[in-house]
Amino acid sequence: MTDFLSPKERSERMARIKGSNTRPEIALRKVLHSLGLRYRLNGSGLPGKPDLVFHRYKAVVFVHGCFWHRHSNCNIATTPKSNTAFWVEKFEKNVARDNRVTSLLKALGWKVLIVWECEVCSTKKANATGNRIADLIRKE
């Protein structure tokens, strides 16, 4: 299937994809805040700039988009039909970077938690995931 957008339109559309303050991230933040957890956003001093940093518990949370970070067995993590080689390489680099960052943070003594986009796509799922994350963060 050919792309129905021109290269300029495709570029503009791709440029609108946000890296922070995404809907899944905001949904999780609201739940965690309501549970009494306080955090910092986008830990710039840490490898990978985690989405949420809980200094008190020495824990970080990454909210990964299923498409970009290749959530296995997820309907959202599809591979585009056009320019497939480019996308496969891009996804492999993303996953390798995620693994490298996770290893670095663990070596520094941080708990690393990954939340997938599909785990917080509804209010019910966000509440359940938020409660699970809160339990894991507070656990010693």
C-alpha cells in the first residue's frame, strides 16, 4: 500500500508526535498522585531521562508507547508496510537503547519500572496499573 500523504505532510504528522506529557503518561501521573506518591518529571540527570522519578524510593518509571518501543504481543505494535527495513532498524535501535538505559539505571541502584501505553489506555486500566506501580515502588 502506498502512502496517501506527501513526504512533507508525513514529516509534519510525524513531528507532531510528542515525547512527553502524552495521554498515557498523564493518566498514570494522575493515578499515582492521587495515591499520595510524589515524583519529578523527566529526570534529566539520569540515563534515559525517565518519565517519572521517585527519589524517595530510588525508583523510576518509563511510560513506553507500544508502537515505538515494540511491546510484544500487542495490537498497537504493528510494523508499517512501506519502508519496512527503515522501521525495523529504528525499532531495533529503540529497544537496544531501552535495554542499555535500564541496565545503567539498575547498576546505579535504581528500581526501573516500565508501563506500556496499552496498560493505561482507559481509566479502569490506569487505576489498576497505578495501584500496581505504587505497590512496586513502595516495596523495599
